[in-house]
Amino acid sequence: MLLGLMNKHEGELMGEMIGEVLEVEANDKENAIGEFLRVKVKIDIRKPLMRGVTLDVGGGEQEKMKWCPLVYEYLPDFCYTCRLIGHTDRSCEV
Ligand SMILES: [Zn+2]
């Protein structure tokens, strides 16, 4: 996530685009801790994972869409080639 939109609210918006939001990591000022905004999201692993999401960072007045790349943690055998869980790049048939 980029500077300026690393807060709890943006994390929730982003998480809702990829699944069911369980938790957004933030400090008591509702800002992200560290370089990345970490969001715990429940996702359907049978579907390919999204590489990122497009967020409106214009603040409502003007539309300003920003591409936010996603990095996934704690994935079992995730294939970055076809974006499916269950095997790794080396054993990918794609
Ligand atoms: Zn694969």
C-alpha cells in the first residue's frame, strides 16, 4: 500500500474486494504499522488470487483510481504462475 492510504479504513475497503475482512492491523490512530498495511482476509482458495486491487483515492470529489499490488502471507503451496493454491511454480502444468 502507498503512503496516504495506509489506514484501517482503506484496509477494510481493500479487503472487502478480495474476500471477507477478519482483521486490519493498525495502531491506536488507525494507521498501518510499518511499511505495509496488513489485512487478514478470508478467501475462497478455489479461485485464483488477485494480484492487486484498484482503489479510489480521490477522496470522493474526483475519481482517482490507484492500483495497489497485494502480497500474500501464510499461503500453503501457492503457485505464482497460475495463482492457484495446492501446488508450487515448479510443479505447475500451465
Ligand atoms: Zn500453477
